[in-house]
Amino acid sequence: MEKWHLMTIVVLIGLTVRWTVSLNSYSGAGKPPMFGDYEAQRHWQEITFNLPIKQWYFNSSDNNLQYWGLDYPPLTAYHSLLCAYVAKFINPDWIALHTSRGYESQAHKLFMRTTVLIADLLIYIPAVVLYCCCLKEISTKKKVANALCILLYPGLILIDYGHFQYNSVSLGFALWGVLGVSCDWDLLGSLAFCLAINYKQMELYHSLPFFCFLLGKCFKKGLKGKGFVLLIKLACTVVASFILCWLPFCTEREQTLQVLRRLFPVDRGLFEDKVANIWCSFSIFLKIKEILPHHFQIIIRYCYQENKCFIFIRFFSFCFTFLSLLPACVKLTLQPSSKGFRFTLVSCALSFFLFSFQVHEKSILLVSLPVCLVLSEIPFMSTWFLLVSTFSMLPLLLKDELLMPLVVTTIAFFIACATSFSIFEKTSEEELQLKSFSLSVRKYLPCFTFLSRIIQYLFLISVITMVLLTLITVTLDPPQKLPDLFSVLVCFVSCLHFLFFLVYFNIIIMWDSKSGRNQKKIN
Amino acid sequence: MAALGIAMGGGNWFSALALGVTLLKCLLIPTYHSTDFEVHRNWLAITHSLPVSQWYYEATSEWTLDYPPFFAWFEYALSHVAKYFDQEMLNVRNLNYSSSRTLLFQRFSVIFTDALFVYAVHECCKCIDGKKAGKELTEKPKFILSVLLLWNFGLLIVDHIHFQYNGFLFGLMLLSIARLFQKRHMEGAFLFAVLLHFKHIYLYVAPAYGVYLLRSYCFTANKPDGSIRWNSFSFVRVISLGLIVFLVSALSLGPFLALNQLPQVLSRLFPFKRGLCHAYWAPNFWALYNALDKVLSIIGLELKLLDPNKIPKASMTSGLVQQFQHTVLPSVTPLATLICTLIAMLPSIFCLWFKPQGPRGFLRCLILCALSSFLFGWHVHEKAILLAVLPMSLLSVGKAGDASIFLILTTTGHYSLFPLLFTAPELPTKILLMLLFTTYSISSLKTLFR
């Protein structure tokens, strides 16, 4: 069958799954007074439509910032305004100032879900299709299968169409950025990425690899000639796009500062709710008081009394984050390559997720997108990571009553990946891209020959653990003394997985060029 | 790990397809369901709470039992599982009861019983030959047929959204067809007899079965020119077929005969008081007839040829299920529709008798009988188009001519099912699924017969 027929079918399957998932509940459904992310998005439509721009980010009697105040960059606000215009056309009650708080109806739900679908269809899905068509050295069927697997990734579907968010817009823009930069359309790529950052500030997790890759390209072209021109052009593009997006807020210093204060709330804690990063996972050791030696306890308790040592924790987190992503970024600057770029995106985003502060569990999607991009190169590990990333959001999804869509989409994704890429046959060292690494290790430890076997067993254990934990969380009640036991367990297990993947992806990046160069010598 | 790999990647594309469509069915659980949901809940309640003698007399709800006894026993079996989900659904007085557990149980029962349909598709795939087989898996006729049947749009929306149990019934029909292809005629006959006692709508295609079995099974040999050889008639075969049909009917209707309830059962099964057309008109000949009658009556009123007082008040476009009279054209009686149907079936029956072409000829005759009954039958539901579409899939992967007819039939047939789902959230679902199936069927069949 022709390629575009197959792609159409794949896109239709993706859209069908998305829409059927959206028939389920959303975050905060029927839960006054605060409701959830769905109400937040509706509220932003109300605010942006009814109030002048100058008041969007400020606290006032009409705009109570405590009730879902706007905390995303201006592009989100403009998108909400656009949706509000459509809402006004259909039913003004949905966005009436003050009186529409907590508005819930079947028609409104249909409207909101449609806005997500349209945004997805216009931005994210074309990017995925184009990305898969541009993949090199693989057959048409594999390209289509790749598109199917990316479109079936459960995490994004469940958060956008279940919980309710617009991640597909920012991730879509970021993907256009990756496409542009990989295909040497650097200006368009950086423009797209700037749009992504201006939609959700969490895209800054991806900014370092973009910066390093483009800088590396400029260096390669020679800083005295074309490289310098490129650098200037890129700088101008970035500045221009930021100014364009922030235009209404650039006029007064106070406006800009207030928006920045809303985007980066420095007075909030190290982590919110339960999230699978280091800080949250290690905080559970606070509870194991009797096991730890006395002075160690004091240090930890001191670290976590946040009122006292804010700056210390911020610094700590900053150090850890940058130490873990520095090697990959330096390598990318010195040897810019499309493959290195994508793997560095994964590693940087994962470092930020694990060690940064104020991380939400949904931020794992920022790591999942780059992993989807390397699905065709390391299908086994990517599928494993994507399954874990979906599992790490289990407590959130259960709160939104999305158990059935979660189970169904996860199984569907797993089957799609398993049949498209034959992942279970591709666990040799070479296919895991660990060949050069294990060769280096074997220089010191000659018996290190069973790496792929270890990884296979780890995969089995991991899947069994995740399934068991899911069953336990769904069927049993947590003990009364530890009401958050299951969520914390999920976070802890996911965190361990993510640390493992961080090490793995960094190994691939650092040991990559050696095998590439050796291959070229052999050929 | 390697064994898992072989199981996943290797030859098990069929399981992947079946599992994939099952997952899609699970995603369709929260969609709109029609009154048929309440119908089946009511039947669960009736068969569970009341003794057999009351089943066809119970009328607390308007949705009385109007399927043959085997289906009633099927609901009885289901009700024993239902009681672990929600006991309240089995109370006859709980009209329109649809708790989340009830919904889950009913939806899962449809998904689960579809296993018979999956098995039947598997058997059908064995019957088609791979003469046109390409090297790629997705271009093999078996693969295409599996997708066309397992992922059939009409079956998905009628069974898993609108809510019915057609999956396993069509499974029985396809299985009996497969058995006839495999020359296991007795099994085929038995399966069809059982099917008839599950849902009597399959009477539409009974003539095809009857004539084929008589002509190609009871007459064991043909003359060299293909015409009938009268002395090869086998009494044994006729009697064994008759015995099968008789035993199945006895098992089904026997208890009700013993209770002297047969007239009541038959009146429930064949309610001719329901009117020529269903509330939503099935796109058949009588719909055109009604429309013509309406147009003529409007013209007649305008031109003052008709007396407004003489026009009957009951309107056929009111969306109600009832009898009415036509104003200009002669009124249609059930007998008239039967005669029209039989006349429409005659050419294909004659062909099957005088020029039998083996199982393929039988299949063609079956499809034509289904279409004739759809076009000229009394009180036809639009869902009955599936009776023609699904068997046609088997022919479509054989010849290019059949493929093009199949594409026209299936696309229009599926489109005619759209009014079944009229709620707003289902609009994108039905459009997306329809586009999916249509795109796949057109492109795969085009590639097959390149």
C-alpha cells in the first residue's frame, strides 16, 4: 500500500484513540471549590477574554491569582483568548466573568475536548508524521510503524485528553524545532522552539541541547566566517520571536517582572505533591528515623526545613542538575550531530526532571518526547522508558478515574511497539548501542559478557513490579498510618528506573563517536 | 525473551489484530448506548427472576422478549455472571437501571462473546485461497479479510456503541459458511439451525441454505454438463439434515410446545403489527415507496385532487412504530412484501439450483437473499444491511469485480448506519472510524487487485 494511505490510517487510528479517551472524566470533575486543570483552562479563557491584557498576570478583584492564576507564558494566554472567542460564539455563559466559575456541562466538555483535538491536529500530529517521513535509512513500513507508536504513546494521550492539558502544542512546537534544526533549517527550527518556550516555560528543559547544538554548528562553520553570520542570525531570530510574543508585556518593567514572577515562583517548595524525582524519593528516608545514624538525620532534617536554607537547596539542586548534563552538552557542542542532539535532549530533560525543583510529574512528558524520537534506533529501551514514564503518572491518573484508558492504551502501545520493531529480538549489545561501552569495560573485566542478559532480566522484573504496584494501588487500601504509601512507592520505583535510564543514555552519548569512527575505519 | 519475541513478532499477526480491535472496543465503553441496552438488561432480569413459563408473557417493560428461546437461554446464562456485578440489574421492576457496574458488565459481555466471531474469522481465513498472495504480509488476502471482518465499522458501532449482540451471531453464521466451504455440510447445517433459534432474522438467508444443501449435498453427483442427476439422490443425507433441524428446533421450542405457549412465542417473534417501516426508515424499497406516496399526496392536495378530510392522521414520518395506510398508492400488506421478496430472490435461487458453482455460488446466493430481504422485507431495521456486508467481505478478496461491488455496498451500507448514533460526542467517533475503515478497504483492495 502506498505510504500516504498507510500514514492516513495511522493518523486516523491515533485520532480515534485520542477522542475515545476524551470521553472519560477530566481533572477536578465535580470537585468544588478548586476543581482541577480543566477549570484552570476554562478560567484562563474567562480572564483573557474579559480583562485587558495589562491585568492578566496581576492580582485584582476581578482576577484572583489564588484561584488558578495564569502561570504560563503569553502564548498560552493568546491561545486561551482564541478559544474564548469561539466559546463566546457558542455559549457566552462558559466564559462570563465571575459567574462561570466551576461551569460544567456536557456541551462545554465537548467544546474543550475539541479545542485540544484541533490544536493537536494542527501542530503535533503533522510534526510527528513529517518527522517519521524524514527518518533516514529505514523502510517505508518501518516509518509508518514508527509514526503509529509515537502517536499511540499513552502518557501524552492520557494527560492531554484525559486529565486535560495542552501539552501537544508546546511539544509539537518543540518537535518542529527539532525537525528544523536537524534538517539544517536552523532559523525556522529556532523560531519554532522559541514559540514552544513561550507556550510553556518547562520547555526550557530542552533549551540547553538546542543551544549547544546550534553553537556547535556555528563553531563547525568557523567562527570567523559563516559560523559567525549564523550565530548573529540565530540570535536575532530568538530575540525577535521573544519580543513578538511578549510585546504587550515589554512596555513596562513591572509587567515583565510580574509575568516572570508568575512563571518562576521562587518562593515555592522543592517539590509539589508526589513526583518521581530525587528530592521526593529521598524525602521518604526522613520517615526511617531509627535506621539512620543520628547526625546524618540532623543534616537531612536541616536540608528539608526549607524556611531555613532555601538558598542551600537551590544551589544543591542547581549543581546536581548541571553536573549530570554537562558531559553530554559539552560533547554536543564539540561534535554536533543530529543523533547526538536527540540523545542529548533526552539526557538533559531527564537530568532536569530528576534534580530540578518544583517539578511536576507531568514534566516527564518533556523527556518522553525525545525518547519517542529515538524509538527507531533503540526500540527496546525506548519502549521500556515510555512504559515507565506512563506508570510514573499512575497516582495522578487514578485520581482522574482514568484506569481503563490507562490500561487499554498502555497495552495497545506495547503491542504496537512489540510487533513493529520486534523489540524482544533486538536486545543484543549492538542493538542496545552498548557495544563500545562493554568493549571498554571488558578491557578491565574480561568476564563482562552478559550485559544484554542482565538488561533482559531487569526488564522482566521491572514490568512485573509495575503491574503488581498497579494492581495493589487499585485494589487495596493503604494502611492508615501511611496514607500515601502507594503513591510514594510508585514515585520511588519510577525514580530508580529514571536514574538507570539517565546512566544508560549518558553512556550511549559518551561512547558513541568511538564506535562511529571505528566503523568508518573498518569500512 | 526470545520465545516471547517469536510469539510477538512472528506469525501471530492475527492475534495482534484481534487484540487491537478488542482494545478499541474497551475504549468504546463510555460511549452512548441506545434503548437496546435497556432491552437486554430487561431480558437478563426476566430470564433470571422469572420461571420459563413466564418468559414470553412478561410485559412489565415495553421491551418484551422477542428473540427465539436459545437467545433467552443465553441471557439466562449471562445473568448468572451478572449477579456478581450488580444484583439490582436483575430486578424486573428496575426499569432503565444503568449503574456503572451494569454498563461495565453488559459491555464486557459483548466484547467477550465476540470471541466466537474471532474464531469464525480465523476459520474463514483458512477457506480463501492465496492465489493473489503478495510477498508482504499486509498484501495477503488472509490479512485483508481479517481486517475487513474483525475491524468492520458497522459491527463495531452497532455492537459496541449502539449495543447489541450481533458479534457472536455473525460468528455462528460465518462459521457455518466456513464449514460449508470445508465440505462439512452437517456441521454447517447444524450451526445454521442453532443460529436461527438465536435470532430469527437469519431466516432472510434460509432459502439459500435450503436450496444449496438440497442441491449440492443431497444430490451427491452431477451429470457431466453440470445439471442435476436425479438418481444420485441420497435419502440418508436428507433424513440426517432433517433430523438435525428437527432436533435443534425441538430443543428450542420443545419446552414452549409442552407449555402450550407456541402461539404466544410466535406472536412475539413475528410482530406484524409493527408497521411497514421501522421508526428510522431502513434505506429499502419501501422507504422510496413511502416517500413517493408522500410526494404524490402533497401534489394531490396542492392540485385539489384529494379531499383533505379523507387523509389518515397517522403519519409515517412521525418516528413512531405503528401501522398506517398509504394515501395515494395502494397500502402494503405483509403478504405483499413476502411475495416481492421471494420474487427478488428467485433468480439467484434458480442459479443455485440449475447451475451450482459450489460454495462460492452458495455464498453469492446468500448475499443476494440477504439483500432481497433487506430491500423488500416487512419492518426491516437498517442494521440488517450487515447481513449482506459481512459475507460479501469473503467474496471481495477473491475477484476484482466482487471487490468493487463490495466497496460500494459496504461504504453506502455503513453510511446508512450513521443515524443510529445521533449524539454529539459520537460524531467524531463515527466519522473517524468510518474514514478508517473506508480508507483501509479501498486502498488494500486496490493494492490486492493492482
